[in-house]
Amino acid sequence: MTTRLRIGTRGSPLALAQAHQTRDRLAAAHPALAQPGAIEIVVIRTTGDAILDRTLSEAGGKGLFTKEIEEALVDRRIDLAVHSMKDVPTWLPDGLDICCVLPREDPRDAFFSPKAPSIDELPRGAVVGTASLRRQALVLARRPDLKVVPFRGNVDTRLRKLAEGEADATLLALAGLNRLGIADRATSVIEPSVMLPAVAQGAIGIEVRADDAETRALLAPLNCGDTMLRITAERALLAVLDGSCRTPIAALAELRPDGLHLDGLVASPDGRQILRASRHGAAADAAQLGSDAGRELKSRLPPGFFAP
């Protein structure tokens, strides 16, 4: 049987785990795709994978993890792309669409340190390694005495750097640890009240060509409506703020019996200023709730807020 679907992905262990999950869900939903050769996983090296000597904000933003994969999608070298939604830029290239999201994993951050059980208990002046401006800002907001240094690489690389003493602590997304089966290695889990997650953290998004009705139909049974509503609200907030890896922005939407609750924030990179906004309303109004919260935050930003 010739290949019917080609899935594009980065080559990190976590990215491959997400692509395999997508493949397995497609095969379960469509018996024909469970046949040998029906689905091919195509590994694509991105600029973000190649640049490891500086932070994403310095290198050009989180689109560095999707650009080459999206080019392959536009060129029809692949049929769908699997992304961590927190890596997907606010605006997609013309002709592409996130048509499906898988059920969201735990969106919280995890704390790793051989020296303390939590951020609050780190020794004064301890070094925290992270490449995320959001994590940097929220760590410094809580502990301005700490030093934050750039930490790039996949999960294993960052944990190796920590073990080798390049930092006293680091932070990783709990969702990725769960997908890799290593969440038990975390020192502790950080609650959203302490560190609000990145927009869409824990969600896997599947990107397709907007005019590819056949692939969209194959993916339809995989879409998690609740996750789509949640990330719609979060990404609507991000869009109003023109968010990227250069701006410390966080948001978390949750579906509760009385509707959708959204918390969002914008922070200065040094953590000295944090602006927060919240919204609650009908789940069907997810995009409007996110946009409203984003407009409130934007209206309160002083000039030069994001300057280093």
C-alpha cells in the first residue's frame, strides 16, 4: 500500500511522541490508515532546532519551530503538521489552518532542582536556567534575588545541563514530561496561581492546507472541542497583544460548569511589572472573551513596557 498521509514534525523525542500519538489516533479512527505504509512520519529540521546558542527571542521568535514544516506543507511534501500549540505563531501563513487539536495535557509548569523543592525555597542568588521570557519574568517577579540564564535544547539536554551544574534549577512544561513518561522526575509542579502557563501550553495542534478537504475530514474525529475552545480564548488574547517569544505573556482558559474562565497576564522581562486580566462567560464566546482580556491588558501597557 502506498503512503496515504505524510505527517510533518520536528525530530526531538517530544515532537516525535506527539506525531506518533497523532498517527495512532488516526489509525484508530480510520482502519484503512492502520495498514502498513498508510501513514509516514516525515522529520523536518527547523531553524529553532539548529540555533542553540541564544534564546528564541534573540533568534527571531517561536515561528522558528514551525517555518520549515509549514513550507513543506505549502509545497505538498507533507499532508499535515503536528505542533506543540505554544510554539505556533499568533498568525498562520495564508492558506494554512489549525483544524484539529488533541485533548489537552496538564498545562502547568514543572520545577526541577537538586537544591530546593520549589522556587520559593531556592538559596538566595541561585541560578535558574530557562529560555522562556515568560518563565524568566515570573521567576524574577517572585524572587528578584535569583539569576536567570539562557537554557536551550530538548528536555534531555536541559536536564543534563542541570545535572552538570550549569544552573541550580530549571522549569519545563509538565505536558511534555507526561508524554515522555518522565513526569516523576520533576521536583515539584507549579500551580497556575504561581506561574501562569504559556498560551496553549499542553495542547497539540494539527495544521493542514485550508483547501485540503480530504485531510480535514480524516482529522475531524480527532478534534477535542473543549481544548479548541480553551486555546481559542488564549490565542485571541495573544493576537490582540501581538504576542511572540519577545513578549512575556501568559494565559489559561478553563471550562467549568458555569462557563469559560480566562486568566491572562503581561509582564515586563525583569518581572518588576505584571498586569493581569480575567474574563468569565459562555464557552461559545471564547474568542470574544480572549480579545476583551487582551484589549484590557493592551490599554494598560505603559510606553516601553517590553524594553529590556
